[in-house]
Amino acid sequence: MSVSSVFSASAVTDNKEKFAKLQEVIERYRGMEGPLVPVLHEAQEIFGALTLDVQKYISEALNVPVMQIYGVATFYSQFTLKPKGKCKVSVCMGTACYVRGAKKIQDKLVENLGIQVGETDKDGKFTLEATRCVGACGLSPVLLVNDDVYGRTTPDIVPNIMDKYRKA
Ligand code: FES
């Protein structure tokens, strides 16, 4: 299958290199047993998310119904259908963090970033998420921004932390 056989000219032009990479991945797994999950993993690395265009492309290339791909992509938590922001902001909602005010941290982030949990802002800068215990209960409540860990956070310091990433 050629890249251009599935999408409109603009979709192919915008993501030509990425779809070409995806095609290489598909060729690598073609004929192997159970290629769908590894192809989806690599597709997500290439595109940042398994968008509908990506799902349709894989569907045609592997001759797998889109609904089946959607089912797999939504079943496993490591897959995402929407691109995430450059900064993944996560509030630990594990028990220790929750009882020490994680919800107030989360509420402050919702206010500061202007998005709800699970959303990405329109600039693609921030994605706000909730996470389970990250194993740093002694530092609760814990806030993570990508790989940076902030312990004993309070709502008051949330704007300063976010400003640091806005300016980065
Ligand atoms: S409950 Fe938040 S780090 Fe353990």
C-alpha cells in the first residue's frame, strides 16, 4: 500500500515522513503473529497518539477493522488517542497524597492551566492528569511535571511551578 492511497493530499503532505515511518514499521511486522499491539506502540511513538487517521491507516495496511484497533487502543492504558502536551502534569491521587490535600493541588492546576484532568491545552503545552501512588508517599502531596517531582506541594506554589514551564 502506498502512503497516498489512504488519505487526502493535505493529510499526507502534513505527515508524510511520519506515515512513511509507520509504513516501514508495518512492513517489519507484516506476516508475524499478532502484529497489532507492537505496531500501535511504534505508531504512538511516531505520532504521539493513536489518532483516527493513524488508526485508519493501520486498519487498511494490516486489514484489521478500525473498531478492533480502537478497542485495543482504548483497552490498554499506555495508549492515548489524543496527542499530549509537551509538559505532562500529574497529581498523585494515591491515599497518602489524597489525605494531605492532593485534590486542592489538582483544583489549583485546573484553575491555573484552564483545563480539566485528562485534557491538553490548545497550545499543546500542558496535559493535566491524575496518577496513582508514585512511591514517594513521604513527600505527599506529590506533583509531577514530566520527570520532575515536587513534594509537599501546596496550592500556593502551583502558579510558580507552572510559570517555570511556561517560560521554558
Ligand atoms: S500516595 Fe502519592 S506518592 Fe504515594
